[in-house]
Amino acid sequence: MRPTEDLEAEHRGIERMLAILDTISGRLEAGQAVDTGHLDQILEFIQVFADRCHHAKEEDLLFVAMRRAGVPTEGGPIGAMLADHQEGRRHVRGMAEGLEAYRRNEEGAGRRIAEHARGYAALLREHIAKEDRVLYPLADRILTQEQQHALEEGFETIERDVVGEGRHEAFHRMLDELEGVYLGRG
């Protein structure tokens, strides 16, 4: 599997979480209660799976390799992706702050979570499309087999040392459970 195929597979998991976020956002906007344990799980997925694993693979490894191969950061696709990552982190902070307010039963906390969740989901859907359609095909064209092999090894190191053994599988089981609760799947 090429490194970009690994990243695309992770995108499919992130898209599953975005669908769950859509349903939860609707419930929060309607004033319905949402299990804070589920919200904790969702934030952990986003912070660990999407950011510390997936985005780290891109920022620390793929983008570095692409820069070395001549792709500029400023004014190019890498710069746009980095800006999206920062905007996504801002929405995640907003969701986390909203969750703390939600636990305290503060007025409007659910709507605040939903607002950031919807912003995050819209951003990530566009971001994923740009990476799948533009950035990853570019990487596949310009990176040598040796560079791709080095990326594969680096990706494995991130999964083992940053995310932890078995966490990917645990996150996918969690996605299955949350899809059962919020999307009627399973």
C-alpha cells in the first residue's frame, strides 16, 4: 500500500465520524440531550486519530518529503492544507470548550458545540476532497519509491509511538458503536 493510500483509508474513517457529528449537531441544535461520554469519545477520536496520527503523518513526513521534492509551502497546496489543519484545530478547541460548558449546563453550550462541529465537518470534507484529488496524486507522481518507503516506515513509527499499538482498531470499533447509536447502523 502506498503511503497516500494509507492516508486515504484514514480519510474514510474521519468521514464516518463527520457523519456522526452531523447527527449529534442536529440533536444539540434541537435542544436534545447528548451523552457527554460520546462527546468525549468523539473529541478523543478527532484529537488522536485525526490530528496526532493522520495530520502528523502529513505535516511531519509527507509535506516534508514533498517540499524536498520541490513543492513550495507558500502559495501551494501544502500551505493550504496547513492552514486547514490550523482552522480545524480551532474548531476542535471550540468543541472542547463547549463540552465543558455543556457539562456545567450553561445556556447555549449545546449550540456552541454544534456550531464548531458543523464548521469542522464542512472544513474537513473540503480538505479531504482536496487531498484525495490533488495533493495525494501529486505526491504519488513526484516521490520516488525510496521516499515512499521511508514514508511508510515513518507512518508505522507514528502509529506505534504516538498513537499506540491497537488504537487504530479501537477507534474503528468506537466508530462502529457510535454509528449504531447515531446513524442506526450496526
